[in-house]
Amino acid sequence: MGQPTPARSDDDWWRSAVIHQVYVRSFADGDGDGTGDLAGVRAKLPYLAGLGVDALWFNPWYQSPMKDGGYDVADYRAIDPAFGTLAEAEKLIAEARELGIRTIIDIVPNHVSDQHPWFRAALAGGPERDLFHFRPGRGEHGELPPNNWTSEFGGPAWTRLPVSHHRPSKEGPSGPVDSDGDWYLHLFASEQPDLNWAHPAVRREHEDILRFWFERGVAGVRIDSAALPAKDPLLPDLLEGRGPHPYVDRDELHDVYRAWRAIADEYGAVFVGEVWLPDAERFARYLRPDELHTAFNFSFMTCPWDAARLRTSIDETLAEHAPVGAPATWVLCNHDVTRTVTRYGRSDTGFDFATKTFGTPTDLALGTRRARAAALLSLALPGTVYLYQGEELGLPEAEVAREHIQDPMHARSGGTDPGRDGCRVPLPWAAKEPYAGFGSRETPWLPQPDHWATYAVDRQQDDPGSMLTLYRRAIRLRPAFGTGPLTWLPAPEGVLAFERADGLQCLVNLADTPADLPEHAGILLASGPLDTGNRLPRDTAVWLRTRAARFSESEACPS
């Protein structure tokens, strides 16, 4: 498995870290009930240390009805019983740290679960109603939503409550106002009511939550839908092309994140924001020195397998981050996005939620070859790399039968969207064990495909040509690139070539024909075999030593 990598002592560990994303429900089942849990993660910590990652990012592990995979949080200070206990989470954080691995958790500021105590009190007529967005409907009888906003999961962003769920009439400027039949806002599923971030209690609560977890040794927080929490208080209709947007990237959000940053600085903790914005200047505002440390790079993740477009994405990403001195982040896949091996094997190698359909043809051999090359590309770039669980195994997107799909995106689309469950199928650990070693007693919460065992860790760990071996070698060698800038090199059309520190170069051939390698002192690592004559085949990447460097020959591995 390899030796654990000691945790970096410097405060800037996050600027060049490799961070492994853990979707607990599908990682490893420690108690055999069919659902991944913290016991399963703890048992696999030696594997993660052997992989060489610097930190683990956990998707929400809090108490939740699981209407949206845990992103509907009912209690931030409790672990969901399906995953374990708070005491077990504390043990996991400490045990990982002993192996040199830090912990990053998820916070979902835009909304809570409809089972959260605040929302239940709001439905009972309490003052907590002001912590959400309740409004009367439009139309003669209030039968229409208050505005034209749509849910990220499809359909209107408003749900009307039964009369029995409403507080009594309240006093308005002209007398009693009937609040029966009001609607509440939810930019996601109806079970996820949006919080009112104009209310000071909402801000205080989240600041307390941050302190709660920082006190328990958490090293960072990933902020879900970080550009959405603030809303125009008038809740006007959305008019495309006219700004400012009523609920995306509101200026008042920056005061929230400045307050959060002050708390993080007390503990030496870091933030990574999920910020989907097309405007580079607006995006960079979130990364100012007194706000978030980093943000996810969705341009690179959704980019097609095309040399010119990948180079443009890399250049624009680095340019966006340069003015604020923030490190870029690189990710090929996550818990919401079609797995890399599958996406790169399709005719359309980009990603767009709007184009997801059932039965899209995929060439997995082609996708795997490209995914291996993309792994070396992303790990050679300056900044932080996020690695979604199972990517290091080369897992494809699973075709989940309609009757087993649990993702609300599928239901709210009327059954046309396959949803995100295909990238969330439980991991295979041991080929000959029940359920490929995920858990031994109960059927996993999502069914594994029949071929899943072929990707098992125990089949890959000693195979020099496996995806797992490639990732282990690449992560071990990655520090050689240092923290210096990227310099593009002359290269044939369709080939990406750049140099970093210590005389190291990365070349990726996306052209239709093999490419000649430049003069070099040795090959540090390649994503696949080279052609006769030491030429770089199509859809292959290589790390080259261009001069005598600080590597022994045993560290260089041509395939």
C-alpha cells in the first residue's frame, strides 16, 4: 500500500494538495447493512494513506432524511445514524490526521431539510418562519407561485403548503392579512427549504456550526452552492439578461464569507467554494485574501477532450486566480458529474446537465485511455487536485435501472434525466467477496453492475498497468513539479506541452497521430505504452525529465 505521507507542517498545504472526495454512503460498509459508513472509512484509511492523498473531503455526513443524498441537513451537530456517531467522526478525524491526512467537511448554507427543527417550528406558526422565504401566491386565489424562479432539479422553486400548516392571519398595514395558502422557496428539492440569509440568526447559527467542527479538528470546509444563499429581498421575477440576478452571486454574500474567513483564520482552516459563475471577475471576488481560499474549477471539469479547449480552460483558470493570489483547483469528476472514463468515451466528451440522457453509447476502452492521460495532465498542473472516489480505479458510470434510481433530479424531470446515481454506486474493494467487498450482509443501497468486481482494489493494487497503480505513482511523484508556474512549450497541433520546476515537462497527445517526444533525459511516468521509436501515441500523456534531476532510475516508470 505504500507508506503514509507525513502531514505538511506549513500553513499553505492546501495550495498544492491532492484531496480525495469521499461520498460516505458509497465508500465502504463497515457494519454490513448496505450503506457506507464512518466505520468503513476508518477501516480504509491505510488504503487512502497508501494512495498518497493529503486530505479527505466528505460529502454531508450529518443527520438527514436523505431526500437529496444528505444535502438536506436536519442537524449539523449530529452524524446520521446510518453513518455512525459524532464520537466516531471525531475518531476518524484524529486517526486520519495521524496518517498525515486532513479532513474537509461539507456545509450547505443555502437550505436545510424540511425536517430541520427550524422549519418544523415555522410550519407550526413560530417566529422561525422568518428564517425562510414564505410568500403569498399570485393569481386570484394565490394559486400561482410568487415568482417565476425554477428549481435546480426542475419545476417551480416554490411549494404551497396545506392550509393546516399555516400560522393564523397576521396584522398588516391595512389590517389582518390572511397567510393561509402561502408558498415557501426551495431552489432545489421541495424537501430543502431555502434559508433567509438576511436574518441575523441564520448567520449566527452557521458561524457556530463552523466553530463546532473546527474545534473537532476539521481542517477545512467545502461550501455547497456558495453563490446562491443571498436573495433579493423583493423576490422579483427572473428576467434573463438583466442584472443583478435575484439569487445568484449577490453582493451581500461577500460580507458573509468575510465573517466566515475570520473564524477559519482563528483555527488555521481553509474554505473551498462551489462557485459556478461565467464571469471571471465576479468569480475572483470570492477568492480575495479575506474571503474563500479556493473554489472549484468547473470549466476544466466539463471541458471536452480537445487540446485547444483544454488549453483555453487552463489559461483562463490560471488568469482568473492570478490577481487574487489564489491557487487553482483541478477536478475531472465529482458526485454530480458523469464519471470520466464514460464521458471521455462518448462522441460528446464535455458535460452538461441539460444533455444527460439514458443509453448514451460509450467506448470504455477509449474513455479509459483518455482518463489515464487526463490524470497525468491534471496532476501536473499548478494548484490543488480533487480526486473523486473510484476515479483512481477507473470506474465507469453505472447504468442504474429506473426502479432503483433515488436521485430527485430523475423524478423531477419526469423520468427523462437519469440523475446522478450512476457515479454514486458503491465501490468495489475485493473481487471475490459479496458485493465486491463493499459490505458483506445486505444488498448495497444502489445495486452494483455485474462487472463491478473487475475494478476491485485487490485486483488492481499489484497490477503495474492498473489505473490504481498509475494514480499512486503520479501522486507520489507530483511534488517534483514544485509550486512554480506553468510555461507552455511549442508543440504540434493537438498536443499540450508545458514545463514546470526542476526541468520537468508534461506532454499530452490529443491529436490523431503519434507525436515525437522532445529531447529528454528520461521518462518519469507515462499513462500508457509508447509507440516504436519512443513516440507518444494519441490519447496518451507523459512526464519527462529534460535534464539530470533528483530522481533515481527506480522512480521513473515508462508505463
